[in-house]
Amino acid sequence: MYTNMLNKVMMTVLNFFASYVWHFLGYAIAFHILLPDSAPFAFFSDSFIKVRTLTDLTKGKRTTERT
């Protein structure tokens, strides 16, 4: 019973992340095509990094503190 529940939850999570990855790549490709003259989107690798920064995956939570 618990194995079936675990499998169902794991498949749901994997489906979500699979969908998220395709959307993420789609945004990176779209920005690269639409803004080729802009420095952050000139190369696909730069576009990928910029979209990753825009989605705030690496920081966790944004702070509004000023130093």
C-alpha cells in the first residue's frame, strides 16, 4: 500500500518537474531568439543562466535589505 502511494506521488512530482524543465528551456530559447543583440541573451548558454537567475532558483528567497 505504501509502495503504491510512494510511486504515485513520485510520478506526480516527476511529471511536474518534467513540465517545468520544458517551460524553462522554452523561455531560455525564446529570449535568445527575441533578444540576440542584448548581452545577457546573446548566446544560448548565457540566456540559460539569465533565465535561471530570473526564476531565482539559486537564491531561495529574495531579501530587500540594503547594504
